[in-house]
Amino acid sequence: MRAGIATGKDDRARDDKARRRKLARHLVAVQEEQRLRLSRELHDDLGQMLASVALELHNVRADSAELDARLARAAQLIDQLSARVHDAAWSLRPADLERLGLRTSIEDLAGMLCAQLGIPCDVDLEALSRPLEPEIGLTLYRIAQEALTNIGKHAKPSRVSVTAHIRGNRLRLAVEDNGHGFDADVAPGSQHLGLAGMKERLALIGGELTVETAKGKGTAIYADVLLTG
């Protein structure tokens, strides 16, 4: 009798866990849909209006040299604002993620960072060529995005590695650098908050984040997710 009761409790616990995970995945999907909508609004509406204003300013022919200089400055500011709107829209929901796929999108992120830093970049993302659930793909992209952003801001490495491998039914995305590293035991800063966000995002889809780092020893970030298909 007791064994039956225990089995019933275990079944209910598993069902509750499955429902929570399903709800968490739904919340991630809703969040990303909101990001997509805002990204499109930024790009299509604001971007188009800024482009129209910039065109009008560029077409103005002023008689006064002083007025001409001010209009030129205004046009320059509009151009800069347009670029920032574009960057914000891309950050919210990069179009390349849907158009090119996860593998190419992360390869582009890594390539851009390493080009900016002028350092070698080892990339092996063949494992990301396979179809993944949308929530998993979005989460892995955000992990790579945050990790590479942190490298650009803090690490000052001479080499970066971005790889993905599948072992059994688990996929691991690894972002590694040989830069400054940091003390994981110190009070949280912006980099630590970014890591906390990665952990929370992975936990929503049943994944796990592992960070290996030390001052002067570089940093390795491993994102592990369970493949269901």
C-alpha cells in the first residue's frame, strides 16, 4: 500500500515538473515573440522615419554657411541615431537567426568579435546544424551572445574558442577565452549578473550552465541542454 502511495507521489511530482517546464518554455517563447515584435517596430517604423528625416536634411541647400554646418551636424546625428536603432533592433531579435539559422548566426557573432579584437577565433559548430526546438535555439544564441559580449568588454584575450558537441542526448555549447578571467567569489558585478541571466535562461528549458574561471586563467562557459528529439 505504501509503495503504491509513494509511486503515486512520484508520478505527481514528475507531472508537476513537466508542467512547470512546459510553462517555462511557453514563457520563453512569449518573451522572444515580444522581442521580435519590438525589433520589427524599431527597424520598420522608427528606422524608416529616421531615414526620411536624414534624407530631407541631406537634401537641404542652405545659403548660410553657419546654417549649412548646423544642418550637416543634424544630419550626422540622425545617421548615428539610425545606426543605434538598427543595433537595438538587431540585439532584440537578429533577423539572421531566422534567416541563416543558429549555427551561422553564432559563427557571425564570433567572427565579428574576433575581427574587432584582431585575434584568432576557433569555431566548430557543426553540431548546431541539426534542427533544434525553437526555445533551445534561441537560448543557445542568447548564451553565446552574452558570453562573447563579456569577452569583448572584460577579457582582453589573445584567442577565443566557440564550439558545440553532442554526446548521447546532451548538447554542449562552449565559449572559451584565454583572457583575464575573474574571481567568481567576489561581489557580483555586471559580468556576474550576465552569468546569472544565462543560468536562469538555461534553467527555464531544463539546461545547466557551468563556468570555469580564475584571475589570469581565462574563462570557459559551458551551456548544456537535453535533446528530446
